[in-house]
Amino acid sequence: MNIFEISLLFIIIVIVLPILAAAIKIVKEYERAVIFRLGRLLGAKGPGLFFIIPFVDSFMKIDLRVVTVDVPKQDIITKDNVSVSVDAVVYYRVVDPISAVIKVANYNYAITMLGQTVLRDVVGQAELDDLLQRREDINKKIQSILDEITMPWGIKVVSVTIKSVELPENMTRAMAKQAEAERWRRARIIEAEGERQAADRLGEAALVYEKHPAAMRLRELQTLVEIAREKSLVVVTEKGSSIIGETAAVTKEISEKIKKGGES
């Protein structure tokens, strides 16, 4: 091998191979490459292997996976003039990489700022009770507004979720009192309903006892038996004491007569 061949081989190794390496590009399955040739849009390539002209073509990789954007906490006044702090999460993905590159400078930053603005607007138009009880509807409304704005950018908003709603301390105490009062109201209604049902049943029982006095006496005896299980209790009833007294007097008189008969 002469000097000319060695020089030619050296030139190929030093110059041609780097250029060839710069011309071969690979993007993954979830990526696309938007190619520009001398500043003009050439198109999107990928996934897999593709070629570009070094020093003439340039490209940008765009990730097509779902991206999560954390919307910072916003201090908002609701429709019923309650100050709240709300933060949210926006999930989006790129569906048109060409539009995402040529129509917006930084779509991730743009969605972050847009999410803050739409979050303040939507929450500001809702009342506190709706924000606490109908959060899913508010999420869908925010998503719909964001999706309508970002679709021309080639971006699809998949979901929006309000993470937390922080209330002032005085409002939290007021809501706790309201919940406690509501619980007391329900308890009293249930108690009153129970009293009414018990009164109805007692009225029906009184009619039965009126028709069957013996049943009343049996119920009384059953009650005494139940009370007698408590050995520390002494029960004295007027009717019961009279019967017991009469029984005791008759027994004593019979015993005395038996004794006198025996003596005589």
C-alpha cells in the first residue's frame, strides 16, 4: 500500500465516517423527529432509522407519551366569596408532532400557564359547595376548555384532576359546626320517629290489655320476674302488697287455730 492509498484511507476515516455517522439517526417507538431542511419543514420521521443531510438538515425529537404537568397552587375566590387554595394536575400527550413544533414555542410551559389561568377562571365561577361536592364536573369542564385551546397545537389533554382544596381555618370550623348540627338534627328526628312508633305500639297494647285483663296481670308478673333478677332491688307495689298482706294474715290465723285445737 503506497502513500496515496494510505492518505485516501485516512481521509475516508477522518471525514467520511463522521459525516456518515451524523447522517444516520434513530428515534424510539414513542418518539418522532420533525425535520427541517435549510429552515423549511421537511416532515416527521420515525420510529426507527432515518437519514438526514449533515449541516443541511436539523430535527427535533418529540415525545408522544402522556406527560404530567403540575399546576401550582392558586389562591382563588369562589362565586360565593370564599377564599380557597386549589392545585391540580394536567395530563396531555402530543398527537401531531409537526403542529407541536411549528405552532407553539414551548408547549409544556404554555400548557402550565394555560392550566393556571383556566383553573382560576373555572373555580372562580363555581360556588364552594360545588367545588367540594361536584369536583368531577369541574375537572371535566377544565379539561374541555384546555383541550379546545390546545388541539390546534397538536396536543390532546387527556385528563385534569384537582388535587386538593384548602379552606381558611374559620371556614373549616364553620363547616364542622354545620355538619355537627346536621347530625344532631337527624338524631333528634330519628329519636322522635322512634317515640311515635313506640307510642303507636303501646296504644295497640293498651287496647289488648283492656279487652283481656288477665294479659295485663301476666305482663305485670313477667315484669316483676325480670326485675327480681337484680338481687339488689326491692320492688313494692300497692296491689301486690295488699295481696301479700292478706295472704300472710290468713296464714297466721290458720296457724293459731291449729295450735289452740292441739292444746284443747
